[in-house]
Amino acid sequence: MDKEKTKGRQGIQSIEVGGKLLQVLAANGRSMMLRDLAKSAGMPAAKAHRYLVSLIRMGLVEQDHATGRYDLGSFSLELGLAAMGRLDPIRLATPILEDLCERIGETVALAVWGNHGATVVRLLEAGGPITVALRAGTVLPLASSATGRAFAAFFRSPYLRQLLEQELKGAAEAQSISLGIARREMDSLLSEIRSQGIARASGSFSPGINGFSAPVFNQAGTMVAAITSLGPIGNFANDWESNIAEEIKRAAQNLSQRLGYSKPVQEQ
């Protein structure tokens, strides 16, 4: 149940207090001494120790008797693995996509990496006068679509590299430029996308349509999906810092967090 839905409801305070200790251990990423654990949880060491005794009995916490340090226990691992096994990006994305569509008033989509490439699996249309030619099952090009570029920038797959190379060869021939130039231009574009944390395209895949696409990561830091929004060029600003871009990145970050992703300390 979401935190917002439980606000105002009566609960068991002792469980919430013990939960603070578990949250601190999970966030710290390594074992902790009692004084540091208690301080981070905002409680006296004596109080923390009483809760830790019960948590150890349950297997949620373990203590290294040689050093006295506390860490998450085997049952915490079991709970985490069970929770991860229940995570479904498409199911979890639905309310996030609905909220995003309502907030920005544009068509939004969720894409995953399928057997043939970046594939749309969920689509919510804004219902405006201009219809975007997109549907569930559409496989998007890597080099010219915002969604494809997001996968090209953040997804790791030998097959993706092969597909991208094929597209670059075709683009080089169409533009009468060398393959080397096409590769360098794409490398520069992907570098910019990584620095911005979101991909964009303007009329390159669908004439008159702008698009943004942000990566979604799982608990292992692997890209598992992309949240995309499309709209007519006249109404859909494609500036990196536009409100639409920020909303899409926020939605992707929200879904990533639901899937257990946490940014490394150096990226925060």
C-alpha cells in the first residue's frame, strides 16, 4: 500500500520504529555500529538495541559477534527477492503513465526491448486533434526515434549494436556521407543524451512530431523500459529543460524507484 494512502490511519508504532532501523541499514549499504545506526535512525542507542534484539530473532537483522556491527539478515534478503520477483514494469507503469498523460496533455507510451528492438507495449493517447501514428507492438528505429535513442544510449546489448550499425549504414548512404561520420555524429548525440538523462527527436521519425524518451532502470541498474511522450512540433517544446522533459524524467525516475533502482552516491 502506498505511503500516501496510509496517512492518517492508525498503525503499530513499534513496527514503524523498528522499520526505521531497517531503512537505515538498507540505505547505508554496509554494516553499522550501534551508535551510528541509532543516531541515523534518530533514537537513543539503548532503545535501538532493544528493537535490534527482536529484529535479529526474526532474521531481519544479523550481528557480527567479532565486530559488533549490525547488518540486514537472511530474512531481509528473502523479502527483497520475493518483492523483486513480483515487480512487473508494465503493470507498475500504468498509473504513472496515466498521471503523466494527464499532467502534460500529450500522448505517452511505454517501450521495452523486445526480440526485434525497442517495442511499444503500452500507449495512452491524449485525445487531441492530431493523432500520433503509434500503437502497441510498434518497433521503433534506434537512430531516429526518441525511444530508440534512449535505448541506444542506456541499454547494453550486442544485438542493439548490430541494429544500430545497420541503421547508420543506411543513413550514411541516404545522406551520401561516410559511415565514420555517421558513427561520430551518433556517438556525440548519445553522449549528449546520457548527460541530459533523456533522449529527444524532432520530426526525424515522424514528420511534424517531437518526442522525448527517458530510461527506466531496475534494481540492478539495468535499463528495462523507456517512458516516451510525443506531440506536434508547434505545441510540444523539445528544449532539454522544458517542463515536458522534466515531467517525463520524473515519471521515469518514479517507475525506476518502484522497481528498486537507487542511483549510486556519485550520481546523486
